[in-house]
Amino acid sequence: VLWFGLALLVSSALMPGAMRMLANAVESGAVDLRQDLFEHSQALPMSYHEENHSGDLVTRMTNDVTKAFAAIGSDLFDFLSAVITGICCTFIMGLISWKLVILVLFLGTVPILLNRYAAAPMRQASAAAQASLATLNARLKDILVGMPIIRSYNLEQHFTSDYAAANADTRRLGIVVARREGINVVSNDTLASATFLSVLACGSYLMLLGELTAGEVVAAVQLCNGITNPMRRLGELWVKLQSSLGAADRIFAVLDEPVEQLVSNGATADMTANGAMVSLHDVAFAYDAQHQVLSGINLQVAPGSVVALAGPSGGGKSTIFKLLLGFYQANTGTCYLASRPLSDYTLEQLREQIAFVPQDSYLFAGTVYENIAYGRPHATADEIYEAARAANAHDFIVELPEGYSTQVGERGTQLSGGQRQRIAIARAVLKDAPLLLLDEATSSLDSESEHLVQEALTRLMQGRTTLVIAHRLSTIENADCIHVVADGRIVESGTHAKLLQQDGLYRKLYEIQLQAA
């Protein structure tokens, strides 16, 4: 008994250190899992990001990761501590009466069995609560991003009610989880009390038989809680673990998603050596079986030429860009770069050769300097300044309050549309890729901004192959060739002058824009 007591004292002294080690392990695990989830999300195909709300992914990376490790922290430590105490109490009670030990161990298994049946509903309830929280966060993000529209249309009350409804649903599901946890705790405490009374009754009976003294009965009753406590905590830990597993299911649902990849034949290709010629041969593509987006697309883009895609919205122009960038792969037909199929390139090789300027020039929260530098992260300051000059951006940048160190705000909201566009062009200039993809780069600018942007684009196009989408047809009058895309097909091709001579869709669109001007 003396050695046993000494061991108990030593274990108690080691508890604080063990708790710190466990806490460090839990935090490290959460950090590593969150980092793995982030890196995996960056490798997911564009189709995943287009089909799933970013707010849901943010919730999985933050709340779900925290929830997944909740049961492994203090609850696990409390259980392990209770186990050590329980072993000591069992040993001491065994010295008093082995019959009472058997009784306590038998009754102590009842909570474990009951908690086993409560585990599955708890896991489902937790997953539903986390999903509801993700929906709430997604809704909140939509509201915050759309605040200018909400204010201008006096929609505050509508979205307040909408958010309140989503918030109430999250509260309802949270109460379901809390209620199940409460029922579990009450059930375990009730069974522990029943065990206590059973030991008291059995001990009293053994005392009447002369097998135990009154002092031994009192000692056994006091030790009873120490034995049942780890069993009770095991049941509670198991139920809480199910709650954590509900969050973990949502995390691993993302980690199980296949990453973006280009089906490669294993060969390597030097795109720069052969020029950045683009070819599409009988390309067809559909996002799903019911919606064919491209059919029988054939086009050639000679090195150093400027080829434009025009036509009504929804015709498939932007989808062609997505195929060339490797965001999606053609269902049938072949896309070529430098006379080689895309399967000759890895995604990294492919995108290194392309500078993409989207219609909505996205800027990251940070400085002007940082946003330009994303074109080539290891570029020197002089190269960044030169890229800004080429994009007609340097003059307005130096007039900003902090020049190149000015914070652009979330999504670049501190800058005008024309300024954001020119910074995006500077980013493309800095990348210095042989192939340019310009998606309606001047479609939403005023005349002065369009002139500055168009001048910058003209410099950018020199010596490079350019494929440009434009709804403002006046910006592509000097293109070497214009392909008119409608309903997923190329319906007309030719120069600006040639297409105007034909009584086709291009001429109709051009005349409509002239009248509108």
C-alpha cells in the first residue's frame, strides 16, 4: 500500500507536465490539419470552388477543425486522470472487499453501453449543426460583400430577417446538440448515484453478515465514486468524440475530394521554344450532361497575333479560356499550345506560359506593390515599377497617400475600376508570359480609363500571342482575326472589316453598340 501511495503521488506530480504536453499536441494537430486542409483546397479543381460556397469552406477550416479537436483536449486529460484515480480506488477497495469491487465494475459498465447507443445520433446532430453554421457564415459573407447593393436598394430589413432565420436554424440545431449532451450527463450522474446507493446497500448487508466493519463500509462508499468516475467520463468522452467526429466528417469530405490535375502523357514540352500558338480542334465541352457549352470549336492563333472572341453573353467565350488555363478539360477534341496537346504540360508548366487578365480584376487585401508583385513574386522593385509604367499605372500610384505601399482594401475597394484594371495589367506585364488571355478587359470602364487601359494593353500585346474577349467591339477593330461565338459554336470568322461586310451576327452587334453610343 505504501508503494502504491507513493506511485499515486508521483503520478499526481507529473500531471501538470502531461497536461501541457497534451495541450501542445492538440494545438499542433489542429494547426497541421488546418494547414493540410488549406493546401488541399488550393489544389481542388475550379469546378469545386464554383459549385461550393467559399463561406462553407471557411467554416470547415476554422470552426470544424476546432470542433474536431475539442474532445481530445481537456476532456481526454480529465478522463486519463480519472483512470489513474480509478485504478488506485479499485486496488484499495479490493483490499476491503472484492465483492464490492465486482459490483461497482458491473454497474459501471451500464453507462458505457448506454453512451454507445447515444453516439450515432450525437454525431448526426453535430454534423447538422456544423453544416448550419457553415450556411450562416456563407450568408453573412454574401451580405457583407453585397453591402453597397443592400444599402442602395434599402434591403437592410430583408437581409436582417434572412440572417435572423438562418441564425435561428443554427441556434435550433445547437440546442439539439446541447440537449443530447445534457441528457447524457444527467443519465450518467443518475447511474452513478444508483451505483453509490447499491454499494451502500450491499456494504451494509455485508456488515450485518460480519464480513465488513462500519468503517470499511464508509471507506468503500467513498471509493465508489473514484471507480465509477472514469467509466462515466469514458461514456461522456465517447459522446463528445462523436460530436467531434461529426465535424471531422465535414473536414475529410473536403480532403477526400480529388485535386486538380491535367491528364498528362508524362512528356515535357518547352512552350517558349515553339512559340505560344493556340489551336482548338473539334473541341466540345459540357459542365454537366444537360448543358452543352461548346460544340465543334475549331480555331487557330498564330504566334504573335491578336485573335478576338466576340458574341453574346453565355455563348461560351469564357469557357474557352477556362479550357486553355486547365481549369476544365475538353470532353472531346484537343486543345494545343505551341503545337502540342495540353497533355504534354503539367498544370504548372501550362500556367507559367499564360498571363490572364479577367473581366473583374481581383486585387488581394494588401499593398499596391504586393498586388503587382504576384505576377512574379521574386521580381525586383525596379521591375515592378517598370511594369506599372507600362500599364499606365505608375502616375496614379505615386499620387496615392502611401504610393506603392498604399493598402488597396478588400477586393481593391479603395481604388477605382480603371485603377484596379491597370494594376491587373501591370501584374500581367510583370509575369512576361508569351500568351495573353484578356477577358473583356475594358468592358466596364469610362472613356478616359479605357484609353489608358487600351494603351497599356497595346504595349502588353507586342511580341506576344493574344486571345481577347470583348463585348465592346470597338476595342478589337485591329485584331488579326475575330471569331464570333454564339450558342457554343463559332458562327463567323474574319477581320473587323470583313465581318462588317457580311450581314451576320457581328455586324448586328456592332450596329447595336453604335446606336447605344
